[in-house]
Amino acid sequence: MERGNHTSSEFLLLGFSGNSEQQQFTFGLFLWMYLTGLLGNLLIILTIRSVSHLHTPMYFFLSHLSFVDLCLTTTTVPKMLFNIQTRKKTISYAGCLSQMYFFIFLGLMDSFLLTVMAYDRYEAICHPLHYSLIMSPQLCVFLVAGAWFITFLHALLHTVLTAQLSFCGDNKIPHFYCDLTALLELSCSDTTTNEVVIFTVAGLLGIAPPMCILASYACIVSALLKLPSARSKRRAFSTCSSHFTVVTLFYGAGLGVHFHPTSSHSKYEDLVASVMYTVVTPMLNPLIYSLRNEDMKGALRKLFLGKHDL
């Protein structure tokens, strides 16, 4: 069965192999992590929408981050769980390209949102008197809409280029999802154009957000050191601690997935890094923001006690 120039109509997602007991343990563990992340992120979104004093730029961005996180895990985990239960490892050609598109789209969107949130914290701490004027609702919407638009086009570019390739040999992908790099390695076409795009466009979009975050936090640290009292420093730092923890977790896992020396990196370590990036980090984000943020903890108490702001 051919699909244009493609001779492979499906791919095999090797994922986590093992005996029946190991497969069932993997299924239970990933199901638990997926449901925990899904419910946690939905709870964050519901809380922010329901409690009026959380209708601020910081929590506006956080609600979008939670939405992206739950979509990111939904892109990969349900298919893996289905394959484990049915003892199949196949994914159709169209399904693979779709999964790759949404994975690139949502992964980069996560990065952009973390960057926008760092900028928000920078303005709140470095320019507190002008914060409300600078971070207007119009600017917040513009920043998020711009991020959605750029990531949409970026993912579309990679997907269109990949769709032009032929896959006529090995169809085994050593992941539990369709990874762009793995697909390029399987292609029997010339992938020079794809690689150039990855090193230019993807490289720029991949490096710019963490550099902007580092610049924002450099300014934040400088501003904190100038505060007169230790109490003021602690209060200012507390507004950044949750975000900084999430940034560290996200980019630490991302580096493990995308930037590792192939010769010294085993398949198992690669899978663990992928799990951290696609499942564990989105699951932990709601927990981090709930436990390390006093406003969020207070809002959750109000929500569960049925005392909503008017």
C-alpha cells in the first residue's frame, strides 16, 4: 500500500519492551501519571477561571501552560497505552505525522509560554510601579496569540517537509511516540533540507526562549540584590520560585532528549529522558504551582470549600 512517494503505510513504536508483567506495570504507571497530570492541569485551569483574584497576567499565562501540558501528554500517552493493551506497536503513517506535528507544536509552545512567564516576572519585580500598565490585557493576549501562531507555523513546516520523504526500509521507531529525528533516520530520501531547517529555524526557536529566560532572571537577581530587606527579597523570590522550578525541570528533561552524545547514550536512558519531558514534567507542573504558591493554595481552598469570589 503506497501513500504518494511513501512505501511504508505504518510504523512500529518500539517504546518499552518486556514480558507481560513488565508491560502491565508500564501500563499502570503511565495511566496513573497521565490521569494525575490531566486532573492536575484541569484543576489549575478551573481554579484560575473560578477565583477572580487570580485573573492576573501571571495566572493567565499559567492557565495556558496547563492547557498545553495536558494536550502534550494526550498527544503521546493514550496511543502508547492502547498499544500496550492491544499488544500492538503500530501507528499509521498519517497518525505518525499527526503525532509528530502536535508534539513539535505543543513542546515549543511550552517553551514559549515559560519565556513569556519569565518576562512577566521580570516586569513585576524590576518595574513594579509600571507593571499594571506594561502587562495590559491586550499585551498578554498578543504574547500568547503570537506564540500560538509561531509554533503552529513551525510545526507545520517540519510536517510538510517530512511528508515529502520516502520511507522504504526499516519502519521501527525506538520511542513510544513519533519523533522527528527518528523519522529522518528511517527515511531513504535525501534529508538535507530537513536537517538545514532543524539547525536554522528550529535551532533559533529552540535557543532563543531559554536565552530570554536567562536574561530575565539575570535582571531579576540583580533587582533582588538591591532590595533593602530580607523580607522583601523573600517575597519577591517566592513569586519566581515555582516558575524557576518548572523551567529547570522542563529544560533539563529537554536537554536529555535532544542534546546527548549518541555514542554514550543508551536506548534506556533516551527513553527515560523522553518520559521526563513528555509525561513527568507536565504531571509535576500543577503540583509545583499548587505547593509552592500561596495564592494558588488559597484559591484551591476557596474552590474546595465552595467560597468563590464575586
